[in-house]
Amino acid sequence: MAVRAGDTTRCLELIEGAPGLGHAPSRRGGSLALEAYERELPAVAEALMGARSSGLDLDVHEAAAMGLPNGVRAALTEDPLAFEDAGPAGFFPLHRAAYRGHVNAALFLLEAGAEPTARSENGARLTPLHSAVAGMARFGDEGSGLETIKLLLSAGADASVTMEGGWTASEAAERDGLLAAASLLRTPDPDPAADPAANPAANPA
């Protein structure tokens, strides 16, 4: 309840009195540490992680969200298909890495076989490209966000896929005033000359 309420002071008091909370589960699924991090309570997340026996004692969702490439690697070594797990709130590890602009964590996930255009298993139906744009809008880190988008596109992410509501990642970026991201994501209009069937003048028959 203290994590959900955003009460950092109370959370730290509880962790100090019960170090076993390091592995405590969250009501939404996943760990309490992951929930604290995603609720933007970094001191709480750090304290919960610090209560564990090892710095690499974390699952793939935690490692991806927190941008810990070695943690991602360790989690995938233990379970090579962990990237296929839709975790808390229906997001895959790649969505979590993309949202925070964690390029190296995203790279490890893609190299392991993560689908660059996977849609989240929730009502929003976001792709990792949508998550990268949302993270840029939320945290203002344009540099790492653009690098993440470039990585996803180079891995084959389809920028034309829409989220629930019909927005492409480019349109979402334009809406949020992220013009560099929108330009990077904008797919060119098809060239009619490249398709004779679509260009009668190029098809004498």
C-alpha cells in the first residue's frame, strides 16, 4: 500500500524493518521493486533491490526496466525465452527497456529473439516503438529515446503498426511535440513508379 500511495518515507521504514521484502510480490504481478521503479520511486526500488543477496538477483522485467544489461543477460541465461513473457500490465521486457530508453538492455533482448513489433497484451496494444515515444514524452530524454528507436527500426520494427485508437508511433510523437522522433518514424509514401500495377503509365499493356 505504501508503494502504491507513493509514500517513500514509509516504504523505506518498512524495508529497514523487514529486509525480506526485497523479493516481495506486487499485487499487480511481478515484484514490488519493479512496481516501485515504474511508479517513479527510485529510492524505494533501490532499497528493495539492495535487500537482495545479489545485484544480479532480478528477473528480466526488472533488469529491462532498470536498464541493467548484465541483469538482462543473466535472466536470459537462466531462461532463454524469458523475453516472451508478458509481465505486469501486459508489457514485454522490450517495451520496458524501450520506455526508459535503455538501448543496451533492448539490444540484448533483440539479440535473444525479442519481437521488435510485439504488441502489449493490454488495452493500449502498444509496440516497443510506441513505448519509446511515450518514454521520451514522459522523461524528456530525447537522445537515448532516438537511439532506442533507431535500434528497433534496424531490428525490423514496423513503424506503420497502430496502437489502440489508430495512432502510429510517428503520430504519437507528433502529438507530443517530438519532431525528431516523428521524422525518424515517418514511413515514406509508396512510390507509384515502383509498382507498375499502381501506375498505368508505366505499364503499356
